Amino acid sequence: MNISRSTYLYNRARNVIPSGVNSPVRAFKSVGGTPLFIKKASGSILTDEDDNEYIDLIASWGPMILGHANPKIAEAINNKVEYSTSFGAPTEIEIAIAELITKMAPNIDKIRMVNSGTEACMSAIRLARGYTGRDKFIKFDGCYHGHSDSFLIKAGSGASTFGVPNSPGVTKGTANDTLTARYNDLEDVARLLEENKGEVAAIILEPVCGNMGCVLPKEGFLEGIRELCDKYELLLIFDEVMTGFRLAQGGAQEYFGINADLVTYGKVIGGGMPVGAFGGREEIMNYLSPDGPVYQAGTLSGNPIAMIAGYTMLKELYQNPQIYEGLAEKTTYLAEGLERVFSESIYDYRINHIGSMINVFFVDVDVVDFDTASQNNSELFGKFFHAMLNRGVYLPPSPYESYFLANSLSYEQLDHIINATIESLARMKFD
Ligand code: PMP
């Protein structure tokens, strides 16, 4: 029997890589079927190992905001590679990217580079704990801050204030210091703060969620969180791994006009290379080692190839601020097109979008938090995902992920996506 090259590779991968993938959602577990292995990409077109082409709505889960294989980024990397790929010593390009970030993003006096969003969030929490001398922090159900132990916690049953690990391997001791609240629910946060007075170092949140699908903060929510942080004298950490340099040059802080104390970045900041970063007010950042007491380090942190990729990406965005308007217009065009198509279908749905993030949920409630996001009909989503894939559109293979638009998407490609949606919704009844 002839199998596709992707299937052959998946079977081969499963022998030597757990589940055949290096990050779980790539395995297509929640949509069924076998994952596509990607050979190359250019602009907004992905090509798989069987030479099928797809319009890409993942953008590598965010980083490829300018599209794949951007010539300027590719050239900058190529030019740097021959000077060696790592020194483990300071380089000028690290200063250049830090200077650019402090210019582009509000409230970032100093920034330290790491290798992933996980590292950025993990380090920001340690710093917040070290700075405040308190152990606990608050996160929100459905917000993802990477896979370090203290973030892999969901709310306990009922009104329990203590977290329950949602992965074996995370200890109850760790979970006890992670308090979880309902997104968009200020009262829930205020209650937790009252019950844990003087013990909470920070509140960390995605100012726009991308990890339960795209979920927007309600009017006043972010302002209310800022006020609570001030009232209880704790740090506000914006996890801008998704929203940073995507919603606006200055990310969600600029978009919503809210000042965070610490901010974490990833994705766009590395131009597709493994990069994360965390930054914030000088007096907090000065707590970091070696001048300060809070330890944090990385053999490959500030890697010259990663830095030149990130720097070139950020410079493009800095010099061409009109990219953000263009992206928002494209996203609104797609949202309106999808709205028309879905409103004529038999399916319950909601479409959330902001900036260049968008999501379709198969639900009959407004999606404002993890409970409502969890009502997304995953069976319908799986059918929709495959129907779209068959029509050349690559959506994130999970109902809990936002789609990301890249500036390289053309209006013709957006029309293709809208037409594919018409056909997919019509077809799904029979699948
Ligand atoms: N925070 C947010 C908001 C994210 O979306 C992610 C990754 N999806 C992370 C942190 C973790 O980043 P990484 O996968 O680079 O470790």
C-alpha cells in the first residue's frame, strides 16, 4: 500500500521521539489523523513532505508575523553564521536588540534574553518572588505560561484556593503556591487576594488569551487587575509571549494603555529562532544575578544567530508601523467573511478577534473564560480542521489555540480561506 511521506515519517518518528513530536499539539491528537511533516515554507504557504501546499494560519504559533523565509531575516542570519554560532560571551547584537526593545515597548527599562517563552515566564515569577519576598502568585484558568512546574496548575474543585497539579510530576507543594482565578472575573481575584493577604508576589496573565482559543479581556478587566496589584502591593506580569510585538509595537501594554511591572516575550521577538525574554522596571530587573540576588542564567541565552534574527524582525516592525494596521484590516476582513459564512450555516458559533489574532468557536455562548472556551465542540472542530486542511488551509490542530495572521497573507488567500470555509461547513454534515 502506498502511504504518504508524512505518514512514513510519522511512523519513523514514533520509534525514537515520544509520540513522534517534540511538542504535543503537533501530533494532531485533538483533531485525529496523522500530522503533516513540513518541508519548507515561504510567505504564507507551507509545503509538506508530499509537496502539498497550505495557506498557513499558524505562523509557527505566532513568530512568523512577516511570513516565512522573510528575505531580510534569512540574509541577516546567513551573514552572521560564518562568524560562529555561539560564543558564550557578550556580543554587540545583544545590546542592539535590548535597545530596540526598550524603545518599542513601554515600561521596559531593562530586558534579559532567554531561549523560550517558558523560560521567560519561569524567570519572571522567580524574580517577582525574590523582589517581593512572597511565595504565591495568581494565574488564570486557561492561560498558558509555558511548561515549568508552577504553571501547570488548574483550579481545584469548588472554591478551593489551592491549585491542583494537572500533570503528573508537578508536586502538590509546588501547586500550593499557585492560585488560580477565573479570567475576566475581578471578584475572583479580589477574593484570592483577601484570603492570601501579604503572601502573593504577582499576578501573571495573558492580556489577550491565545491559549484557550482567542479570548479578549472584558472592558475594565485589565485596569481592575492593575488596581488590585497596586492595592495589594504586588507585581503585575503581562505574559506577552503571544501579544508582544503582535498586537502593536508595544504589545498589549500599548494597545490597552496598561502598565505592567514585568513583561515576558517570546515568538515574534526571535523571528522564528528559539528566543524568549523578560523585562521591566529597572529596580526590579536589577535584582537579577550577578549584581542582584535572584539567580538566572543560560548557556545559549543571547545567542548571536537568534539575536540577529530577532533584531532584524523587530527592526522591520519598528520601521514599518503600518504593518499593524494592515494586519488588523486583514483580520477584520477575514472575521467578517467568516461571520457571513457561519451565519448562513447550521452551526452555533462565536468569532473572537483582535489585532492579528482570531478564532472560531463552535459554541452557543460568548467565549470569555476557560469554562465557556471549553464548551467548544471539539468533534465539530476536528471535522472542520480536516475539511479545511483538505481545501489547502492549515488551522492550528487544536480547539484551544488562536489563529495568527501574517502580513504576507494576500487578500486572495483570505478569499480562499473564506471559500474553503463555505465548502467545509457544507461538507462537514457528511463527514
Ligand atoms: N506564554 C504564552 C502566552 C504562550 O503562548 C507560550 C507558548 N505558546 C508560552 C508562554 C511558552 O512559550 P514556549 O513555548 O516558547 O516555551
